Amino acid sequence: MGELATHLLEAVARTDMFSTIIVASRDIQKAQKRVNNALLGAGIEGCFPHILAEELDVHQKDFSAKLRAINPDYIFSAPSLLPWWRLTPSDISIPFAGYTALHLSLMQTFRNQIAKANVNAFWIGASFPDVINAMLNRTGYGPDCGIGNVQEPIAKIQMGVSSALGADPNEIKVKLVAQHAFEYFVLNDHPSDTLPPYLLKASWGDKDVTEVAERVLRDPFPFPYDLHFNRVTASSALVALRALTGDREQEIHLPGIGTYVGGYPVRASQAGVTIALPKEWSLPQAIAVNEASLPWDGIASMTKDGTIIFTEDTKRALFQLLGKPIESLSPDSAERQAADLLAALG
């Protein structure tokens, strides 16, 4: 139960989306406190959900049996050995991808345990999903999708375009193909004219307003990249869950879909997720755009077997930090690389 999952719990507790919510943690006391906080807050607002705390440690042999007994319809996981907000500044500037092992190591363990449990749950993997979900799915069982980054600039576009045109923000329809790094270039004080590769289409009724949306993307938008950011990501997760639990398809944006890198516009419902591109874009084009964005996170490429090859900048930074050459990361090397990172960062 990290910061993101806690924010999502608080949000979901104030809906009637689920009949039962299980808060699973290796620390049952922490889980119960988070449950009680959500129950109390929701109750004050007139919502009284059924939420239970469950002791569940992904490293214990009884994990799969316990998960099978719970038999969830949906699983949300966002584990990390060292979350981004706990990383302390150092003299070495490491691209985001340099820390991937800290997320992948736990996600791979979680993957193996869920597969062993053999539950028919829809799995949302929220730890660097644009990359890790594809890595896992290319090596076996993996998350159905992620949540987060590609969804988060959409509201900025809707608000900016509506302000420029005098429209209702809800009437501005946006389609965006973008990878994890894109968000950080458009949600900040000084957006850059040079952005990671992306595809964008915006419309207002029958009118194409993409040109306006392009300008809005580059408008300054001071943003708190601290713990408050988790609340925004939780909102993305809530939008995803509303769609995924609904009878009728909704158009949203999701990253980490199956073996695909990056984020896409989709149609989502209880029946699953379908990538929904405008007719002007092909799926190979969208995939290529997201893969071309990987270097902005410090990844040169991802192989068919789920190995990421680091850029020269990432290799150089990891060598400075760890004192040995690190060229790539695969599910097989994740645990060892994560241990090295923890030892160096601790």
C-alpha cells in the first residue's frame, strides 16, 4: 500500500464501483489503518463501502493460495523497491530508465505469483507501465494494461482549447499517442518546443482544432512533481476502473497494453481494452512513435524478448553509480540489478 494505491483506495471508496475492496499488504496493521481511514472519510461523505484488510506478502509461499481464495475480479498493483519520490538528489544524473529494475524486480515476482494462483482477474500494472508491462508480456504472463501518463495531459489540452475557443471542455475530444516521458515535457513551467515523439488529434464537434491543441501543449503549466502528483495518477486510475467495470465502452487513454510500449487512445469496458486510433493513424505508426520516444526516458530500444537496451547516457550514469558496466535490463537480470541500485542509493 504505497502512496498511489492509497490515493486510489480513497477515491474508489467514495464510489459504488465494487461490492468488496480487498486492501492487501505484507503489513496488516498498515493495511487496516489505510482501510479505516478510507472507511471513515467515505462514511463522512455518506458512502459505506465494504473494505477488508488482508495480509499478503508476495515473497511468501502462501501468496498464490491466498490470492486464489480471494479470487479477485480486478487486481491493481504499483510496487517499487524505491519509489520515484523517495529518490534523493545526487551528483549523478540518471535517466528515469536507470531505475527500472527497482520496479521490474517486484513486478516480475508478482507476475509469477499471480500466474501460479491461476485467477481470472483483469490485472492493472501501474509501475512504469509504458515499459514494464511490455517487458513482462513479452516474456510470458503480464498485466492487461497500466494507467497514468498518456491520460494526464488530456485535461490540460481540453481546458486550454476550450479557453481559446469558448467551448465546454467536455466537448473537446482528444486522441493522443504518447510514451511515459511525454508528460514531463508538457506539464512544467517551461515546456520545450522539442517534445518526445507523439501523435495528437483534437476536435470540437466536426471542427478539427488540433492546431490549437498543439499550441496549448507548449503553454507553461507549473506542476508539483512531488507526493501530490499521486492524486492526479489516482484520478487516471479511477477513470480507467470506471471504464473497465462498465457495460458500455468508454473512450479513454491507457499505457502498457499487452506487449505494446507507450500509451494509446482506447475503448474500454468489462469486455476488455481495444486500441482506438483515428482513421488517419495506423497501429504500426502509433507503435513506432511510442518506441521512438523511449530514448527520452533513457532506453535505446526494447527487444522482442522483453530486454531493454539503455542509451549511452544511461549506461554512463549507471557506470558512475555502480562502478561496473550495465548495458541492458531483462526480467532475468532485474533482481540482481535492483540489489545493486539499492546498495548504491542507500
